Amino acid sequence: MKHIQKLFFVLALLLLVSSCNDFNRLKKSTDYEHKLEMAIKYFDKGDYTKAQILFEELQNIYKGTDKAETVFFYNAYTNFELGDYLLAGFMFRNFVRTFPTAKKAEECAYMTAYCYYLNSPEYTLDQTDTYTAIREFSFFLKQYPRSEHIPDCNEYVDKLRAKLEMKSYATCIQYFNISDYKAAIADILVHNKDYPANKHKEELSLVTIKAYYKLGLLSVDTKKAERMKLVMDNYTKFVDTYPKSIYLAEAQVVYDDASKIKKQLDKAEVDRLEERKQLDKNKADKENRDRKQSN
């Protein structure tokens, strides 16, 4: 039994060495017709690494010839199958630009967008590829309005926009958590403008109330009163919009405290004005007495 296993191992090793030798000879060959034929066979068998090596060379060899379209097409798909979506997307886009009237142009335009879609990272990371994917899908939808890929394109765009929405929402929360309340308030306004039907609108309304409150506590008295008033205004709007909100009790606590601080500040301002008025009166009375004494 051990002899048979050893024999199989040796045979497998010989086949591997032979295969490697055959591929090395193929790489060095100048018979490009045969090399193209073998590259396609490797692709069809799923040996994308060897296919990619050959197609990469053949793309330069056949550039400007009647076989260029085939080589460009296979080379793009080879990189796609290898999981290099960024390079594959670039190659599919290059195919569309190089062969705009080709039968495969529509498919490659779709694959360009799809590659960027697959390369789009988690919402916590940089979203450059997400924006690129949306742009490429938009181009495809405009260029091929009757394509069979339209339903898939719309679905992918919705998912990409949901990711951008989540990124925007997370940024709003992050600004609040790091105590940058002005940025949080500003970003929430932009978020609600960009995504008017967003699912976090209710929560972000509460965050706005709390941000104005926190900002008010850090402000001088003149600004503090103004910002506590904004807390109260936003609370009133919140209650009107979400009368059964799960955040109602939390918002109420913030409102009550802001209202108390606002009343104290208003009273202090009234007292200050009364004191100032009394000082002015005392000054005027003294000036009148001085004038009478001088006369």
C-alpha cells in the first residue's frame, strides 16, 4: 500500500514538473496564435493565473489588430476571476473606451460598475470606490436604458447609497461623541438634506437637541441663552413630529434642564438691566444735585 502511495506521489510530481516545463516553454514561445489558444483554454479550465500571464503579454502583441478585442475582453475577466476588482474595473472601462461599438461593450460597461461595487469597502472606510461605482452605474443606466442589467443596477445603487447614508450618519454621531457639537449640528443638517427619508432622522433630531444643550453649557451667558432657546425650539419640533418617540423621555429631561437654565439666565439679564437702570438713575440724580449745589 505504501509503495502504491509513493508511486502516485512520484507520478503527480512528474506531471506537475512536466506541466510547469510545458507552461514555461509556452511563455517563451513566439507562436502567438497558439499562445492565445492556450490562454483561452487555461481560462475555460479555471486556471486564471496562467491565463492572466499569457493575456497580459498578448494584449501588447495584438494591440491594434483584429484579435485585440478578444484579448482585452479575456484579460479583463481573468483579473476579475482572480479577485483584482480594481484592475478588472479599469480594464473593462478601457475595453469600452477602446471598442465602443463592440457587441461586448455593454457587458463590459456593466462589469466596470460591478467591479467598483464589489470593491466598495465597509462604510467605516474611505468611500471613493463607492462614489465611483455609483457614477459608473449611472453612466450605464443612461447609456443602456433597455439593458437586462437595469434591475440589478438599481439594486446595487440603492445598496451603495445606503452605505453612504450610514457613513454620513456615523460621522454625525462621531462628531457628537468627540464633543464637536457645532460640527455635529452642521453635519446633521447636511445629512437630512442629502437623505430626506433617512431612517435615523428621529434619533438625529434628539442628537441635535442634546448638541445644542451641550454647546450651550460651554458657551458664555449671552450665547448660552440663545442656544438653550434653540434646545427648546428643537424639542417642540421634535414632539410635534414624533409624538410617540422612544426618545421622548430623554428629550424631555434635556428640555426641562434647558428651560430651567434659560429662565435663570433671563432673570439674571432682567436683574442686570434693572441694576444698570438704577445705576443710571443714581448717576443722573447725583448730577442734578451737583448742578443745584453749584448754582
